[in-house]
Amino acid sequence: MRKLGLLRYLAIAAAFASLVLVDAGTSFAAPPLSVYGKLPGFERAALSPSGARIALIGMVNEQRMLIVVDQQNTLLTKMEIGPDIKVRSLAWAGDAMVLIERSNTVRLGVDFTTDKAELHSMTVVSLDGAKSWNVFAKNQQVQGGIRGFYGVNQRGGKWYGVFGGITLDSAGAGSNYLDSTKPVLYEVDLQTQGIRKIANRIEDPDDDRDWLVGPDGKVSAKLDTIASSGRWSIDTARKSHVASGVQKLGAIGLVGFGTTPDTFIYAERDPEGAARWYETPIAGGTATEILKDEDVSGSFFDHVTGQLIGYRLGGDVPAYKFFDPVKAKAVAATQKAFPGHAVHLMDWDDAFDRLLVMTEGDGDPQSWYVVDLKARKADPIGVSYTIAPADVAPTKVIQYKAADGTEIAGVLTLPPGRAAKNLPIVVFPHGGPTARDYPGFDWWAQAFASRGYAVFQPNFRGSSGYGPAFERAGHGQWGRAMQTDISDGLAQLAKDGVVDARRACIMGASYGGYAALAGVTLQQGLYRCAVSVAGIGDVAKMVQTDLTASGDNAMMRRGLKDEVGLGHDLNLVSPIRFAARADAPILLMHGKDDTVVLYDQSASMAAALTRAGKPVEFVTLPQTDHWLTRGETRLAMLNAAVAFVEKHNPPDAAR
């Protein structure tokens, strides 16, 4: 018998008992859906700079909790965060303060271009007994929480954080008014809560400004982008102007500091859509393209200096490159310690001798470890899902050709304990659509696989991770080639005998929800049912909504036209226009607090299907955002989806 989890920490924080894995022995029944649908028991963690302390966030009795322990397993603090609070990041300021970035959906007033918005806040938790507090909470002139987190720095024995904040203008006599929602940059004393402005906002509401802040707490570089023309410019403190150009679609950004202390990196997309990284002296000089032939999917920066120390390569499983041979050897040794599993590097201490990693793969429901390189050991600290290894459905990447010969990859998850032959299937296209699926632990796919279904997640053209040409091939292809790429994968799996094409349903969220609706309206004869979670039924209305919310921003208009299209053509790929052609029952689910795809998309689609006399069910998820961050409604969604699919496409055998 083998158990993983916070076994040693449980004596300190007994409430974390829900994070322990069940017996790894043979399983005879599928786990309950609640195992998959509830929020993960172990969500995220961060190492303190010395590596002596670890902050953990997980669910305890349906409450999200922060737990901080030291290397001797002594409980330093615990704090209830709440199940409905969305934790966006977790960071340390020294070894005595933890910073928790959170967000919540708020309703805006009549003077705004959209009804609701997602506002972020930063909570500072002190381990010295001081009361926790929120950044800007005591300042009446900075409203709406934080608008960007630019890191922490230490000077004179004190810790400071740098944050953007929406700032009211003064009308005199103590009266303030909101003139711009563009952020001003502030330094915040994390001990006294005092704030100091260090950079002004950009004045035009259509334009954007971003900053790169150095370890001294000063702005090292500033990027301004003009929406109307696409012109951009980068200024630094040492030399006013160092780089400029034109990016009509706004594909320009500050990446971070370079490989040496006196350089920084910015990135922009070339005409073919490839990301180009340029390292530039802060004092001015010639920009040099770096990592030109590398498929970079992520980057790592030193916690103290901010310098680029390594990067993650694209691919189905994580692969890393670090410039320092000692760090490279440490990461390679860590990966070698978990053979056959994907190893995700999540955090490290300043000495880079204690690494925080998350692993996943066959038999692994996402396990978390602290790797002590000096002691040559890996201490398990938790798992995301309490599922026995035997119940973790195996995944693999498959390759197939679309009808026009385009090479497509997808992830296939197979039900545990069943032969891969003539299986019922749930086709599950991802959201984005500029995103992709990986052969790791996906709670949606795992839940359906546990019920006897094969789950297919196609990385159709337009997906990221396969090069700029493949990504751009999806532009203008909503409901067209992007859609047939999905069904071509189903056809190939049926041809190979893995699935029975007559027993297929399609389900997705966001863009995936659109694809599910398109699969039974724009296409016919393929699926027994469709499930759309926060999906788009009216593409033309989505585009107009996005434009209105942006204040008809010129850059937003150009971007939408380039990726999706504009005008009458959008009606030709909108499922709502073809509701009368729906040839399978449809389940629609949507959160009332969705600020990405508005609730009205599903409400209008449900009304159109009802008018057409088509079988449709519509489930409203109260107080739920686009990411299903509430445990209660996330589980409700999964229960409803599985019940709907089992009703219209029952698996042919139970485990």
C-alpha cells in the first residue's frame, strides 16, 4: 500500500486530510463524480526565498485555505480564503510575508461599456502576527484593487511591492472623480501599507502602457502602444528612446530582463505570426534577436535580479533549457527522478537547491513535491485529486490527417480497464481557440473516461503550440476548417476501430462550446448530443459585444477582423442562425457572472432552439464566472453534463 499527500503536515493541520491519496491498490468501481467536479484539493504552492517555508492553497471542507509550514512541519499560519474566491497567484516577499492575488466579479455602473468586470486584489499575509490586509485598501484615491503586479523588491531591510492601480482625479475640496481606468504605477511599503507613485498612466483611454520594474524598485523600461495606428515605443530611464515600430494587432510586449543585468527583452510577432524576442541594452544600442530557432513556450526569471535564466520548450511534455549548467543539471536530475511522467517546474528557492514541481501522467492525478537537491530526495506535499492510480485514465497523443491533408494532433483518453475497441466517445474540443490540450490529467476528460467513454481532444488548426503557420491557419475558419478538423479526427478513430462513430457526443466550453453547437447545427449526422458550457451561439453578436466593451478600440477591431472576421459572413458560421437544423439534443450551461462570453449567448441560443421545436435543456449556473471557479456550480455542471450524455449516448458497459 502506498499513500501520497500531506502526510507529515496532517499532524499540524488535520483539516488537510482531504488532500491524501486513497489506497493505490486495485479499484473495483468508478470514483464518484464529486472527486472530479469539486475544486482540486491541492491547488497551488510557493517556496519562500530561503526555501525554508512553503505556502499551500487547497480545499478543506469546501473552504479554500492558505496553510504555511516550515521545513520542520511546524504550522506557521492558516487562513480561510473561501470557496468562491478565485486565487490567481501566490508569492512571497521575503520569508515573512505571503502575497495572495485574488479576483472577483463585480457589477459596474451605467457609465461603463460593460455590465460586469473581473477585478483583482492583493492580500498581504504576515507571518509575524500582524493582521492581513489588502493593497490600496486604505487609500480612497486608488479604487478597484490592483491592475497588474510588477513584483517585490527589498531595500534597506524592508520589502516593497509594485502594483498598478486605477486612480481617481481630484476635483478640489476633497472631491474625486474617475477620469481614466488606465493604471498608475505605485510602490507599496509592505510593512506600513504606505504608497508612492512611481510612474504615470497613459492618458488616451484607447492606448496601453506597460512597465518593467527592476530589483531596485525603479522603472527600467516603459512600453506605450497607440491603438489607432499600432505604433509602439519603448523608453528606458537611462536613455529616453530605445526601440519603436508598428504592430497593427498589438502583438508587442515587454518580456523581462535579459541574460545580463544591463539588458531587457521585448517580443513582437512578425508578419507570419512568429514571436521574435529581442535583447536590448537598457542604456541604448542595437537590439539582438535571441532564441531565434527555439520553440519557446514559457520563460523563467531569477527571483532577485529578474534576469532570464531559462525557458520551457514547446511540445506534448515539458522540456527545459537553463543557461547556467548547474541549474540545467538540477532540472534534468529532477525530471529523471520521475520517469514516464510530465514534470512541471512550478517554483524554486533563491539558491535553486529546492524545487517545487507538479507531476502528472499515467496513474498520477497531479502530485506535488518539494525536491531537495542537496539531500537528493523528493518530499510529497499533496495531490490535486484524490484518485487511486488505477483509476487515472491513460492518455496519449494521436496523429491524423484532415480532409485537406493537414496534419493534426489530438489527445485521446481511454476508460480504465476497457479495451480500446468500438468505445462510445465524447469529442471535447478546447477553448480559446488559441490554446491546446496536452496528454496530462484533465478533470473533464478523466470524469467521462471513468464512466466508460473514450474522450478525444483535437488540437485543430488555430491551436497554439504547433507553430505560427498552424495557428494562423485557423484565422477566419470558425465553423469551417477548424470544425471539420474535429470531425475528421472522430472519423479516423472510428476507422481505426477505437471508437464507434455512431455513439458520439460533442462537448466543450467557451470556443469548445461553440464547436459543440456547430457540430449539430452547421454539421449534421455526426453526434447523438451536444453540451455547450459558456459557448458562443451568435458569433456576430460576440464580436459586437467585444467591440462595445472595448469602446470600439481600433486595435480590438483589427484583431477581431483578422482572427474571426467581421460583417455578414459571421452569420454564416453562427449556430443560432441554424437552430432549425439542429439534429441532436443540446444541453446549454452558462454562468451568470461570465465576463468573457456573456450569459445572453446561451439564453438566446436556448430561445432559438425552443422556437424551432428542438430538444434543448438550459442550466443557469448562479454566481459563476467563465472559469467555473465555484466548487458547487462546477460539480453541478459536471453532474448535469454526464447525466445528459449518459441519457442520449449510454456507455455499453459499466465498470
